[in-house]
Amino acid sequence: MNPQPAKPIVDILNTFPAVWERLNRELDKRIVGQDQLIKELLIAIFSRGHCLLIGVPGLAKTLLVQTFGEIAALNFKRIQFTPDMMPSDITGNEILEDNHVTGLREYKFIKGPVFAQLVLADEINRTPPKTQAALLEAMQEHSVTVAGEQYALEEPFFVLATQNPIEQEGTYPLPEAQLDRFMFCLNVDYPAFKEEVQILLSTTQDHREPLTRVITPEEIIRIQSAIREVPVPTSVAEYAVSLTQMTRPSSSTAPEITRKYLRWGAGPRASQYLALAGKVFAVLDGRYNVSVEDIQKAAHAVLRHRIILNYQAQADRETPETIITALLQQLPT
């Protein structure tokens, strides 16, 4: 029997479903459809995770991020990644200027756009790995180091990155270390017919329904902290780790499909993110402990960008989705 979180934390968790509904109502004013995308994006945010959104242009990826920043009163910055960007264009740099008090010349640090609470890394794969790496410390440590000086980033801090899956010319694949920093990789699909008609009608007129701020950065931090107090039973933790280890071809527990089709599997961060996402699923369901079903719900979003397929998988037209589904079916609950 798992203990319940302390009463103040339970009070916060009890209000979370209502906050969730208010957020969805406000997002619906600007975003048509994309219910699954919105749900998984919010789960990552309340888990303190970063998200990679993959979809063709025009599917409201940028609009979704901007809208959430507005209704949550977050300090929002957008970085448009290009091939000629330098790391200092993200983190900031030092400039030499005159000190009018002392009369001496000294260096002053000018903060870059990463110094925000909500950072949109637009088309992140259009810049070389050296520039992409400027986000690694920020995403993991929530800090930036420039010229030996470490600067803390304002909390809460999220990086939401977009990527176009079609165009290959002028793009650079994200290094595995960069991909592993993203909690979720979310596929953004085309809208349904009726949704696309509604999008056409709502975006071809000047009137836009005003948004209401429904949550503050301080409330986000409190909810994040409360969710972390939700216990994970040992059996569920073992299930999450077992699923992660099944993706590794070198593991003794790797099934035949892994050895046949995967070149590399997921690391320990995958298990951690499975548990964190499971906590949010549990709280939304009115429970104070995580179940195996919660882990299963998060499996595709957590694992799809952490497993690397080999040539055999490509020849047999296997995808990360089909392999993850097969692993879930093989792993006993």
C-alpha cells in the first residue's frame, strides 16, 4: 500500500483537473483539433519536460506554443534556427563597453533569447550540431555558462522545439544527446476535414476571441512539485525499466524484434520520463499512485525518438511506432 502525499500536496493535486480543463478551454479558442497533441504537450510541461514537435508547416505548432505562453503569463521567446547561427546567438555574449563610473573598459554579458521561461526553438534541425548543443546545458541544468560564469534561468523553464520531417536539404540531424533531453517527441498530424473547414473560417477573418490568463508561473511550479510527490509502486517502476531495457539490443532481456531491428536503445532518462508522465496521467484520473496503464500511455511519446532503427528495419518498413507497440504486447503486466 503506497502512502498518500501530504495534505497540502493533495489539495493541489485535487485542483489540477480543473486547471487542466481551463487550460484546454483557452487553447481551444485558438487551436482547432489537435486534442492528443495538446494533452501530451501539457503532460510534458507539468512533468518539467521539454518537447520536440515534428510536423509539416502550417499545423499550428508555433501558434500552440505562443498561445500557451500567453494564457500562462510566461516570459516567451522564439528562436528561428538557421544554418548560419552561432551558439552565442542563443546563449548571449559578452561585449566590451566603457564604465562611466570608473572610466575603464569592461565586459558586460548580454543575455540571449534562451533567457526566457518558454523558449520556442523553431526548426531546430536547420542549424548545425555545434549551435544545437548550446541548448544542452540549458535543458538539463536550467542554467547557461558563458566565459566561465554560470547564469541561472528563470523557472519554470521549457524548450519546445519544432522540426519539419519533409525537407532534408539544408538540415542537420539532431545528435542523440540532444534528442535525449526532450521528454516527448510528438508527431503533429493533419487536421480532419471538418477541423480544416473550421480553421479556414476562423483564420480568414479579423476577429479573434481574446484569451484569458488561467494560470501563473508560480502555480505551474507548485503543480509540478506536487506531481513529483505522487508515489510509483515498485512493480510499476520495474515495468518501466523493463520496457526501457527491452529496447537495447545488447540487453539480456532484449526480445527478437529488438535484436533484429534496433541499432541502439533508450537510456535511463526514458524510464524516468515514463514514470513522470505516468504521474500526470494518474492525477488526471483522480489517483495518487501510478499504474502500468499510465506507463503504457506514455510509451510512444517517450521512446519513439530514443530508439535507432537499423537498415533491416528500414528494408522491412518497420517504424518506431510498430516496434514500441510490439514491445508493449510482449512485456507482461
